[in-house]
Amino acid sequence: MQVDYRLRAEDTVDSPALLVYPDLVQRNIACMVRWAGGPQRLCPHVKTHKTRQIVDMLLGAGVQRHKCATLAEAELLALAGAPQVLIAYPLVGPKLQRLAELIRRYPATRFATLVDHPGSLAALAEVMRQGGVTVGVLVDLNVGQHRTGVAPGPAAAALYRQAATLPGVRPEGFHVYDGHNNAVDPQHRHATAQQFWQQVLALRQQLEHMGLAVPRLVVGGTPSFPVHCRWQDIPGLECSPGTFVLYDAGYGSKYADLAELTPAAVLLTRVVSRPQPDRVTFDLGTKAVAADPPMDRRVRFCHLDNYTVVAHNEEHLVIQTDQADQFQPGDTAYALPGHVCPTVALYRELLVVRNGCVVDRWEVVARDRRLTI
Ligand SMILES: Cc1ncc(COP(=O)(O)O)c(C=O)c1O
């Protein structure tokens, strides 16, 4: 969808700023609920937006289960009244005590976390037991990303059985994140997923034959979402995309099968210098837009076609373009972030735009690592 992101009264809004368009967020959420076949088959990741207002929109759409990576995000979700929260990160060290406190403090929310190692499972269970609480655990299956998790085989089965014997933890299913499954061709993503699904479902069956329930399968991110959401007949499947809610230029330029999504967060920037005839410098440094994509993919300017990013420093982004004459210091421009999730985390607040006007500010509450616990 072609969107005109421009503000009507630009002069009153300082830059750099991250603008968010609630109508587009709502549209992306509706699209995901429809693709998933209902909100009960979603467990979206809050890390993309970290804001209370977007959590409220998801709850309003009927999404009960939510995923997060940090304890601050978990607390934000609990404060918003999310019924179920999965902390999809291996918790170690002082985080175990913090988790016990979180569970005590928010009894209306049912919390779960991941395990992928017998030692860390035992440590988690012991701290929960001592704290007088119980946490759900999902065994984190390594289906090819090789970042965390245990291969879907005998070690994973043993871990699940171990969880079933320990007080303080409650085995609830598998976490199956396929971050490596990001080929441009959707057929390729489908084939990759089919391979690991066979192993995951065989493992589930094996445990069920032993009398252990494996109710939840929390699966994937945005690129594999169109693949997994087609398997409507797998019981307990919950898709866990994050980026979909705000979407960005990185995924937008790569995945034709996600074309129904619309970027809902846009950077407002200004020209600060014209150091050479073919160069334009914007106030969009690495402290204003995430620097994890390669330099030429960190931003995509709207209304500008031929340019190359030639430098990106803390407070400056320099492009080279044969259209440089069109820009003077002070001019505004709009740009889509290449990777929206870490870009959001650079801002204390998102400026909320309706009908071309900034009408509100949403605090990025969980950009810090700690709220109150
Ligand atoms: C464990 C986990 N689940 C879900 C997601 C969401 O993925 P995406 O941002 O591609 O939607 C991520 C992304 O980093 C993740 O690490």
C-alpha cells in the first residue's frame, strides 16, 4: 500500500523523531490475526515496539499470549493485563530471583520461560521452589539457527521429562524459533520448515506416548509466519512474529509474500549539511536509526530513488546522490528504518500521527532492562 507519511505541520516537530501511525499498526494486527486463523494462534513478540499502547491494541484484538525477551518487557505485558507471557530467553544468574518476584507480584498473569540445558533447568526449578512459585517451561528446540536450544531428539525428550519431575516448573511445550529460515523464496522457507516440523511432531508424539502433555508449540518470526500459519491442523501451534506490527524496509524489500503489511513507523529527519555538490547529510546517525543492517540498508528514504549511503556516524548519515540539488539545510525528509526493532529502542517516545498531525506520544516503556523488578 502506498502511504503518504508526511506531517502537515513539520515545523513544530523536531528531528530525528520516530513517527508511528496507529491506523497502520491496527491494519497490520488485523492482517496477522486473519492469516493466523484467529488470535488464539498468535503469541506475538513485544520486543519490536515495547509500548503499552500497542500491547493494548493486541489485547483488544483478542491476543491472549505474548512473547518477550527481557524481564522489563514481561513486566510491561503483565502491567497491561496480558493473561499469558512467555519470556523467550534463557534466564540465568540474578534473573532467576527477579523472575520469582515477577510471578509473585503479578498473579493474574501466567508466566513461562525457556529451557535448553539440564543444569539451567535445575537452577531455575530450585529458585522457583524456594520462592514458592511455579513457572511454565517450554523446551527451546534448535531447529537450525544454532543460537540457543537443543536439537529435537533424545536430549530434548530427556529435558522435557526432567521438567516433569521437578517442583517449581511446569512443562508446557516447545519453543521453535527458526530465525535462519529467511530465504527470499517462500517455497524455500516452506521446505525448510517441513523438514523440522517432522522432527518436532515426532518428538511431541514420543512424549505424549509416555503420558506427558505437550500443549504449546510457539513457532517462528515474521519471515516464516506465512509458512507456519498455513498448518492450521497442528494443535497448539502459536505463531510468534514480532516485526509484523510495525514492519520495516528490511523485510519489506525482501519478502513479496508479506506485501500486505505496511510500514507503520517512519523516521522524520532533516538535512543538516551539504558538504559537497553531490552529498547530503541528515541528522540520522547510528543513535537515531539502528546500525545492524549493512550500511546501504539501514534506511530507505521515501521520495528519493537514486542515492548511496556513504557514511554513518553517531549523529550523521551522509548520502551521495545526483538529486542533491533538491536539498537545502533544514529541509525535512522521511525514511523507513531498515530494522525497526532496535530503532524503536533508541527512542524514549514514539510520536503518534493521525491525519497528518502529531496527536500523542507513546513511551517506549520497556526500552530499559528493568521497570520495577
Ligand atoms: C525468539 C524470537 N521469537 C520471535 C522473534 C520475532 O521475529 P521477527 O522480528 O522476525 O518477527 C524473534 C526475533 O528476533 C525472536 O528472537
